[in-house]
Amino acid sequence: MPVLPDQITLEIVTPERLLFSGAVDEVSVPGVEGYLGILPGHAPLLSELKIGEVMYRQEDTRTYLFCSWGFLEVLPDRVSVLAEIAERAEDIDVTRAQAARERAEKRLKSKDPETDFQRARTALERALARLQVASKASPRGLAAGEG
Ligand code: ATP
């Protein structure tokens, strides 16, 4: 009988950098058909990623990242997230994301026939996902700071 792996080796990369590489107990990613929750021993699959939140869990600690488009490869003991853009929750500039949200909302209300609504909708989706992920940033950075 095949032995089930008890952890997953997760790698999260963008064309620019490696954001995470290590052993985790669980991963959740925004697949194009909805969020995928992956535990060790998951059946192999390939999926496209959409805009959303990547979460990985190591024991009781959950870490959150924003991602925007890319690919996901799942093997029973390995998950690779290849994202076009990804940011750790702690690295998200909340003021910038709020400004992007306001810009996009204004465009979506515009009566200007030149408005690219699809572009405004995806900009809004990115901004909202960034704000959601940023709200889950670990307080560790703050606790360690001068606060
Ligand atoms: P903006 O309108 O503020 O540029 P955007 O959604 O159009 O937002 P993207 O095209 O998704 O931006 O990203 C462009 C680059 O800027 C990427 O490297 C991305 O990581 C970075 N970036 C965008 N918004 C933020 C943010 N709020 N915090 C941190 N990095 C950001």
C-alpha cells in the first residue's frame, strides 16, 4: 500500500523571486474554478490561478499571500505556485491598494464610453484581494518592532 506523505513541500515563485520554499501541512490557492484546499497526498493536478489569496499552514500558523494569475502544480508531496504577481501580506501597501480600489470604483461608475470596464473590474478585484490579504498580516512584525 502506498505511504501517504505527511507534509507538502511548497514553493511559491514569481518571475522575479522566490517567496517561499518549505514544508507545510496544508495549502489553499485560488484556482480558476474556485479555491482549492490541498492536504498531503492530494491527487496530481494542474490548474490556472486567478486573483486571490494563497494560504499555507505550518502546524497552527497560517501565512497569507496575495497572488494574481499564474499556474499551480499539485503532486502528492509537492505543490508549486507559479504566480505572475505575488506579495506576502506584510509587504502589501494598504494605502496604495485603497487608492487603486477608489480609482477602479470611480471608473466603474463612469459614463465615459472610452472606459475599459473589464480592466477596471480586474483592477478592483486585485485591490480588494490585496486589502483582504493585508488584513491577515501576521502581527509578528509589529511585535518585534519598536511599536
Ligand atoms: P496599482 O494601480 O496600485 O499599480 P495594480 O493592481 O495595477 O495596482 P499590479 O499590476 O498588480 O498593480 O502590480 C504591479 C507591481 O506593483 C507588482 O510588482 C506588484 O507586486 C506591485 N504592487 C501593486 N500594488 C501593490 C500594493 N498595494 N502593495 C505592494 N505591492 C504592490
